Amino acid sequence: MNVISNTISNTTIITDSLASWHNSQSTFEFQGNDIAYHVQGKEGAPCLLLIHGYPTASWDWHNQWAALTQHFKVFTLDMLGFGFSDKPQNVTYTLNMQADLLTRFLKLLNVKVAHILSHDYGDTIAQERLAKSNLNELHAIKVQSVCFLDGGLFPETHKPVFLQSCYLAL
């Protein structure tokens, strides 16, 4: 009985936390789609962009959010097709498109200099964003540091695990 009670209690905590995260989001439009995002932290503090992994969303960062926002102005979003952002059926989800989404997001919020903390799929998106900055200074956002967590640094060698392949069929 105690295990069932703990499971129900933990599920309630997660559900309430996710609902709170959803209720605190803002949105902006990208290529006709609504993109969910969060910004919080000290004005004038260094900017920190958090990029989530696959197949998750910005909520991945909710446990670190309070600590990070004490030291940084923190920005995160649900990439197109993920989390609370739109999931259009007739779109080819490319690394290039997601990197363009990040550029639009940072420009919208007037971020010119940032640190990046990325995870999994977000590592590859961050790499694409960095490559685009190097090719086109007009759209460059000065990146002060990058921390890649648990991702493939060479996208062409990435082989998805079975469960990730199953998501592609959906």
C-alpha cells in the first residue's frame, strides 16, 4: 500500500510541476508556429541559453532552473515539434531549421552574448548554431562558452538506439 501511495504522490508532484512550468511559459511565432519559451533571472547577469535533448523539452531543466536563475539570465525554449511548442505535420525537422529557430529566439529577446548549456540533440543544434555564426557575422551571437552534455559531437556518426528509431515512425 505504501508503494502505491508514494507512486501516486510522486505522479502528483510531477504533474503539478509540469503544469506550473506550462503556465509560466511565453510564446512567439516562428514560421507560422507557436514556440514555447521561458526567460528568468537577474537583469544585467550573463545570459545562459539552455537547449534540450530528444525527445524531450525545456522542462528537462526545471530542477536546475532556480539555481541557474540566481546567477544568470536564463533562456530556454521547446524546439519546434517538442514540448509545448507546435508540432506541424508538414514540416521537415532539420538541424538547420532548429538553429534558425534559436537565432530568431535570441534576436527577439535582444541577446547578443550568451553561454550555452546543451543536452543530447541540443548539442547538435548548438553546433549548427555555432557554425552559422562563424559563416555569417551579421547573424552572429557571441558565444562565451559551451557545455555539451551527453550528446554526439559528430552527427554523421550518430546511430539512434531502437527506442529513438521508434519515435521516427510516429
